[in-house]
Amino acid sequence: MQKDEIDAIKGRINKKLEQLEEQIHELKELTKPVAPDVAIGRVSRMDAINNKSVNEMALRQAKEKKVKLHYALDLVDKPNYGKCSGCGSQIPAGRLMAMPESTKCINCQNIGF
């Protein structure tokens, strides 16, 4: 992989990490418990509890992606970054720009290799 591609991927990772930090902060606010003494009505309380569950799942996913992006940032300068863990071929730079945390090429990802 060329140096300019690596630099572009690093920039992309850092940008995604910044966006995730903002998203995580917002989701933490949305997952705070709904106080039982707040008069919002029974149906509204059920909606609030349901929305909280959805936001908690989104928060978990955002945190997992953050870990993967930090891992990719640690690996990006290493010679094996961008090699498919399934077949060993080079993952296209376009895929790595879109999903820098990718460890498999599209073929191996699709077949679950």
C-alpha cells in the first residue's frame, strides 16, 4: 500500500473516531434512566423505555466500532495492514477508506471465511 493511501486511511480513521466520540456522548445522554416521578404518562413511559433500549444497543455498537478503529489505527503502519485475514490478498484501498477496521476482503466477508 502506498504512503498517500495510508495517510488518507489514517485521516479517515481519525475523522470517524471524532464522529464516534460525539455519537457516544449523545447516546450516553439518551440512555439515562427515566425517573418514575416524571409525569409523562404510561404509554410515553413505555416509549421512553423502548427508545432507551434502542439507544443502549446503538451505544454498545458505537463503543465496539471505536475499539476496532483504534486497533486499525495501531495496525495501519504495519506491513500486514490491509491483508485479508481469510485469503491473504490485499484488501482494496477503497474498502479500507470506507471501513478502515476491515480485516477481510469482500469475498471472504461474504462467505464468512
